[in-house]
Amino acid sequence: MKIPSVTFKMREGGEWIEKTSKDLFSGKKIVLFALPGAFTPICSSTMLPAYEKSYAEILRNGVDDVYC
């Protein structure tokens, strides 16, 4: 699947920076997911921890990075 060309604003080392989809994804096998209720109690207590628990297994399957 081709990721559209976009610019992300993100925190790195305590500073706001911009990175493009090409910077993050080019030449990599990635898993990209979104949370329907980001920053809600159910998201923080159930959804995100499930991905965190599976992180090592996802990487063992040949994935370079996981992004939320």
C-alpha cells in the first residue's frame, strides 16, 4: 500500500519537529494504526496497551517500525 505524501508534526527530544511520510516510511515495512478514541480512558487502558503487548511479536515478523 502506498502512503500519501504528508507532513507530520511530532515531538523529538522535547522539541516540535516536522517529518514527512517519506522520512518515516520510505524503504521500510511498517505497521500504522490509529485509535478511534485517542486519549480516552478506554484507549489508554485497553487499546494502546494491547498494541504495546504485541510490539515485540510484530517486530519479529519482519516489521521495521510500528506507528500510532
